[in-house]
Amino acid sequence: MKQEQKTAEKTPAILTKLLLFSSFLLVLPHIGQLNTLFIVFSLTLLLWRALAMRYPQCLPKKILLLPTAVLLVLFVLKEFNMSLGRDASSSLLIILIGLKMLEGQSKRDAQAVIYIAFFILITPFLFDQKITQALYSLALFFILLIALIVN
């Protein structure tokens, strides 16, 4: 019973802000490596969630989120000819974190966002392995660990 109560708890505002900040930072290394359209979709979803922090009535209803998610996933698959390679998977992950941020209201949802973020953290290394990227990812790794502790 206690586990059910814990997962139903609302996400603290500070955790939502931390996850939004880290999600924006996670998308940035993909600029120039992924299709600009997917970057724009992801950043738009994250901006929508940031706007909803101030105006909670802007959050979409669950009935709108499901078709949006299905359409975006189908769009990614169509763009990559139904292949889930490096580019398609990375594009899908950055869109999914934006969708999960929009949907997420509970601590359990925040935990799912953190786990998705850890996957996104390693995707830039599929494109290029630079020391600057490693340092950037290390800093983001610690931000995500803090989010995991706050959760």
C-alpha cells in the first residue's frame, strides 16, 4: 500500500524544473547530428511543459497525448524507412522524453524521465567521441544523479 501512495505523489516543482533543465541540455548535443525537425519537436514539447509549470491548464489531456505520441513515433519510423538505427533511435528518444515530461505528474513518471535521460546521455557518443562531449556528459550525469536522489 505504501508503494502505491509513493508512486501517486505529485512531482515536486524543483524536480520538474531540474528535469526540464537536464532534458534541454540532453537535446543540445544532438543539434547538427539529427534531423532538425526532431530537435524542434523535442524542444517544443519541453517548452510546452515549461509553460505548463506557470500555467497548469496548458497541460494536455491524456486523450490528446496518446494520439500525439503514436503520430510522432510513426513519423520518426516513416522518416527512417521503418529502420531503428542510430539516428532513428536517438530521434525517438529525444521526442519520447518531451512526451513523458508533458505526461508526467507523479514521482514515478519523474523516475521514468530520469531513466530515459540516462539513455539519451549516451546517444551523442554513437555519433562522435570527443573529450568535450565526455566532460559535458559527466556534468549531466551528476545532474541526473541529483534528480534521482531528489526523487
